Amino acid sequence: MSEDVQESTEKVNPFLTPVKIIEPEHKLPDYTFDMLPEEQKAILRGHGWTDLMPVQRKTIPYMLAARDMLVQSKTGSGKTGAYVLPLLQVIVRDHVFPQALILVPTRELCLQVQDEIEKLSAGTGIRSVAIFGGVSYEPQLKALREGVHIIVATPGRLMDHVQRGNVDFLDIRDLVLDEADEMLSMGFYPDMQKIRKYLPKAIACTMFSATIPQTVKSLAREFQRPSAEFLSLSYDKVIANNLEHRVYSCDVMDKDSMTIKLLEYYNPDSCMIFCNKKSDVNYLEQVLSGYGFNVGALSGDVAQNMREKTLNAFRDKKLKILICTDVAARGIDVDHVTHVIVYDHPDDHEVYVHRSGRTARAGRSGICISLITPVEEIEIKQTAADFGINFIRMEPLTNEEIANKVSERARVKLEQERNRFGGQKARERISRMIPLVKELANGTEEDQMLLAYLVDRYAWKKA
């Protein structure tokens, strides 16, 4: 494997010293394993821990001091322990009311964090509950009524409990936002804003994110005090770079289907797709349009009036996907592009730099995705060498991964809609549709497709 194209599946060694660490201006000394309370040390030793991971050594002091922090650390680096261990120390055990709130983007992560809390608090009497959608309300409601110290939740279902009066936030001391960058891409932002209004003003907020684009910085300012500081631990050469270069390998005949998968999985706010040939622009426009995507095309074959109409729609964000050649894209100056897809790697390697530079503008983050055939492998390695680009090779997207991503995104939107019109009268009206929903769900394939169509309308909407 080329040193210039890294494997995305390579696991972070959580005990490895990061390549680069950015410390807060008002730095606190590192926390060590020996500084943990005896009870915690015994629990950790029981699980085979004899040392703390770098992100834990760096983060724990600030959480114990109730200082607001924005922490950059990769998944797999030990960040869950970085906030669970200090939270367990500050919980007042005989006061069985929610004292810490942890917001996460997915049900899977919600369960993982809850499992970690249970593992690290075994025998202490500290209670926690995982709150997420897609399951019955009753176990969650029962746990809340009996009393918990820590809530781990996805924002949508938590907001629903809040509106029903099931949650008491008066004693919350700590707020943790895990995978803040992912939470924004999933569209949770409106619900997080609403939840914040219910929380006490004097709370400590720690945010974790693998990347720190402008959107995450803006979110941090809304949830944290002006005194909040930044801590970054990077395990590779790229640290606060807002542009990430990703590579998906595929056969030349599979590029169109791969493009569809990428659009389904990433659901970009604004995407430019670059082709080397006019014929590929026209072909891809037909394929994506036939698949239901709202796309526009720019090439030498497009008439001037249609070109201006397409450009205006893209600038005004009425058109999310623009397929073009390099020549046709000249003169386009748009700051809101979130993703670039390089359908064909250009013969001139400098052209790749121009293509990727269409995203990550004005302080925003961006992703440039290249579809690379075996023939193009040599070219992309040369591009990496010429311009010092760190290409990350991604594993192929599976249909299950795509389905899970689309379903999670649709669920977020549906929960937001339900919370938005969640009054008792509205619930009574909507409840009359339940027999139809059950009939469609248990009916013929055509019935199920009709129900899927209604859900699909929300899967592609943004918050």
C-alpha cells in the first residue's frame, strides 16, 4: 500500500501518543491512572485497564474542573471513557435525579455509551438510561420515573420526552455532545437548540468531534460559555484541515452505481460531480435523474440560457447536485459546496486540486471523493506525491450501511415533524392513520412501497 493513500479502516491505537496535540491556553496538568479514586481503579483493573489513554489524560482535568471544552479526537481513541470517568466521579449518588446529559447522533452509539457507563459504574449504585427512537417508550419512561443520574440520548426521542413532561433537567451539571460533526450532518441541530432552552444556564459543556469545521465551531459557541477552550489530539498528519480527500475503488462500469450509493449515503447539501467528458456528464445526468435525484448538468452541449438557469438554481440552493466538466465549471463561484465527487481522475493532476478546491471554502468543511479504477491508481498516487495530498482509502459501501444511514436520517426528520406538531389534538388526528399504516406495512409489496415512498420524502430533507 502506498504511504500516500492511507487505509480508513486502520484502527487508532488508543494508547498511542498522538502525532500532534493542541493544548488549551490555560492548560491543566495531565490526569493519571493513579489519581483515580480507588473504587474506579479497582473497576478498571477488573476490565484489564492499567493506564489511561491520551484523550482521557488530557480531558478529565477540565471536566472535573467544570470547564467548557471543544475536544477533537477520533472515534476509537478512548473519548467515551474521557467523559464517562469524570462524570462518574462528580455524580451525587444519593440524589437520584439527572445530573449529566450525553447527546449522541445514533441509536448504536447511544447503546454503546450506555454499556460503557454500566461497565464503569458497576456496583456504585449510579443509574443511567439510554433514550432513543424506534423502540417502546415504556422502559425509558419507567427508568425516568424510578430515577436516573445520567441520561444518554439521541435528541429527537429526548425532545419528545421533554414535551411530554417526562424529564426533569433542573439538576443537570454536565452536558456532553459526542460526535458533534455527525450530529450536525444528521440534522439534529433544531432539536439540540430546543433541548438547550430547557437546561440550566450554569452547566459545563464538553463537545467531542473528529473534525472541527466552522459548523461545529458555531454550534460550540451556542452551547458553551465564552471561556470555552480547544483541545486537539491528532493521530495522523491532518489535524484541523477542513478538506478531506477520500478514495473509493471501483470498476469503470460501476462508477454510475457507485455515485448513486455515495449520494444516498452522504446526502450532500450541495455537491459538484466532475467528469472528464461531455458524454459522461449527459449520461450521468440521465442516470441520476432516473433514480430520482434533482440534478443539473453543465457541459459544452448545454445551451447558454439553460446554463444560466442551472447555475442560478445551484447558487440559490434550489439544486443540490451539479454535474459538469472542468471547462463548463469555470466562473462558478459558490461557497456552500459540501461535497465534490471526482467521477474521473483528471490527466492533469493540478486539475484535481482545482476540483477539490470547490469545497471547504469560507471556513466551512468539505469532502472530495474520488472514484478510482485500477487503471487510475497510478495517477492518484502521483497526484498525492505531487501535491502532498493525504488520500484516505475507504471501504466499499454496503447496501446495509446505506440502508441504515438513510433510515436513521429519515427517523430524525420524522421525529422532528412529530415533535413539531406534537399537541394532543394533533396526536388524536394522526392516530386515526395508524390502522392504514399497519395495513400498508403488512400488505402487499406495492402497499409497502407506498409506505416507503412516504418515508423516503423525509430521508432526503435537511433540517
